[in-house]
Amino acid sequence: MRRFVLLPCVLSFLLACAAAVAQQPAAEPPPDAAAPDARPQEVRISDRVVLVRDPSMRTVQFTMVVRAGCADEPGLRCRGVAHFLEHLVAARRNADHSEAVSAFFPDGTSNAWTSHRATGYVHRLPRRASTEADLERLFGFYAGKLRGFEATPEDAARERNIVLQEYHVRVSASPFARFQARLEGVLLPDHPLGRFVGGTPETIAELTLEDARAFHKAWYAINNAFFVVAGDVSELALKAIVEKTLSGLPEQPLPERGWRALFPVEPLDATIREASDEVRRRSVSAARLVRLEDDDPTLRPARELLSSFLRSQLPGSPHDFLVEREGVTDAVGFADVTRLVPGIYRATLAAEPHDETDPDRLAAAMRAYWGDLAARGIDARNLERLKKRHAESLRLAERQGDRVYARVVDWLGVGNEYDTLAVWPRRIAAVTVDDVNRLIRAVAGSGREVTGILVPGEGKAP
């Protein structure tokens, strides 16, 4: 089963469609397995490979992350080339392999994903005596894929049809996804981060093998890929596998990532309304786009704490303002601040109005929230609460190998360097009240604001 990321950081309560992949029964652990309470350890196997060694895990997990997504496509168009290539890589065999990677391990699971920034290939296998051989097979397969991939015109036609089917299932069949794509086009009209990762039916129909090969040639190189493995895996054994399979892969210069450039944020205050017979409940989202001329390093950890605050019920949070004080909704469905590119931040709120509340009133309260927050700010007591919650969440996550593994994959998938992950908790702890409030004031300032109101059509009762 393959998936691809739809749109960045908005209306997650409406667009959440991540499918839970059923875990296969695990084989019995080998006799020399370590005690189940052993803590997972992160081990840097090489510049491109990280091992999360956890003797208590009954599965072995593997991900190859290639730092190239739809935003990296030529012309900053997000036509769906990256997603199309993901299908071709995962579905088609290499000359020296007898079958597609998804069929390697019938008792495991395989998946793949594409986002604006990266592409990932994911496998989960039962722990067993042949684990080292299984990993060598995976590393060997993907080493071959970094060198090149084979595909016929028939392969391309088949995978292009599958990509188009995915679009219809995930977008065409969802009024929320269609509406969100419309909002994105207004908020970010000339930027790939505002476009659908998988392309549109028109651009998907135009995709060719030549497009996929050109994208592969530009981005699929060992110096643009990372491998993350988790489970009861020997460090020495994995080093030997990596040396055998990845050594000799050539590095290459990478193209410029044009989407990371600072761009002008044209002022706008727009409200988009839509009625659909396919929805039964009303929903409102409000997204703000602002540009910061001084995006210094302290704002990145401050952004994480601010997002945590927005999802809390602390005084001054969206819950406090919209639910407790204004009484326009029962719950905040989504609240977040993201850093799209250096110097460009996006703030988003989404919720459903009370039955007796007009959606316009909720929309007005959402827009007013940022000014209220800027006037109040976050105080030292609440900031310390947020830091303690962050530290406790990290402490609990560090006990579980699968959560450590997911954290590493997510960190690499958004373009961060692995070495910075270890120092991130210290950077979070060093954030000051002034850092967070400076970011709040910037987000509340002038910029581009798009509000979306989606309501049932006449054929549906509200």
C-alpha cells in the first residue's frame, strides 16, 4: 500500500486519512535476545545510515529517505513526477533482482510515501534468524535503485493509472480535500508548497518515463539519501551490510532547491465559501502567511513550543479563546505554526462552529485570536509548563524503539541534518519568553490571510 502527503499542515482533522497497517505476527526472538527492558540506542553507522538498536522490538523496520519531493520538480510546478517515480521505484525490478521489493517478504509490510520535500520507502519485517540476510537484501535493492531503475512503457502506463486512481480516491472523492486544494491555491498561488503533492489529473496524464528518469538522475544519489533501521540488529552486522551494499555509490552535485528561496507575501484578506451536498457538518479554517525579515535560529525551537501551546488548553490558547471565552465552538480541530521556508511562517486554525453559531462568527473569532494572543503573550510560567511537557514526551518516546525510529525518519524527511537532532532538546530548553512572544507578534502582523467556510448544501441537513 502506498501513500502520499496531501497538503501541508492544514485541516488535519478533516484530511486525516493515514491508514493503519496491520502488523504481521512476529517470529519468536532468538535465544540470545537482550532483556525486554533494554533502552533503544541510536547508532550512527555511517554518514547516511542510522541504527536504532532496540533488543525488545519484535519487528525490524527500514526506511530509505530520498530528500526530493514534488517541490523539487522542474519549474517548481508539483506536477506529480516525484510521486510517479516513487511508484516506479517500488513496483519495478532491477536487472539483478527477480521480483519487486513489495514481494520480498510475504510476512512483512511495504509502503512508500511522497511529500513536498522528500520520498520514503518503508518496510517492516518480523524479527527472525534471517534478519541480517533480509536487511542485506533491502540495502542491496535500494543501492541498485540509487544507481538507476528499469521500467517499460507498459510499466509507466500502469503506474500512471494507479497514481490517477489515488488522486480520485484521495481528492476527487473528498469534498474537504477539494476545498482545501482551492484554499491552498489562494494562499500560496505561485509556490509548490501550495500545490497538491501528487499533481492534478491533467499533469498526471502528461507524465512520462523521461520525466521520471530526469528526476531520478537529478536527485537519487547516495549523498541525497538516508537509511534508518530499527530493531534487534547488531551494529557490527549492519556496518558490514552497509559497507558491502552502499560503498562505491557515487556522490553527485545536487540542483538548487528553488522552493527554499524567500518570496514576497502579497497582502490579502479573503474569505472563500463553498456549499457541498457531500458534507453534513460545517467547518471553518483560517490560515495566515507572514514574512519575517529576521528569521534567526532561536525562532525554530520557539515555533515548536508555540505550536504546542496552540494545541493546549492553557490560558491564552485557541481553546481558551474560542471555546471558553468566545463560546463559538466545542473544540479546536487543528492549530499550528509551521516554517515553510526560511523567513516565511504559516499559522492555521480550524474548527467546527456550534450548531447555533454562524460560521462567520467563528471565522471572525479565529482572525481576532492572533491579535489577542499578541497583546497577552505567553508568560514564564506557561512557557516552563510547555518545556516540561516537551521533555516528558521525549523521555517517554526514548523508551520505545519504534518511536525513536519514527522521530529520526521525520527529522530527516523535512530536511534537517541528523547531527542537529541530538542538540534539539537543549535548544528547546534555551527558548525564552521573549523568543516566543517575538514570534507571536510576527505571526499576528500583516500578511496574507485566507479563511475557508465549508457548509452542507441544500440537499443535506446542517
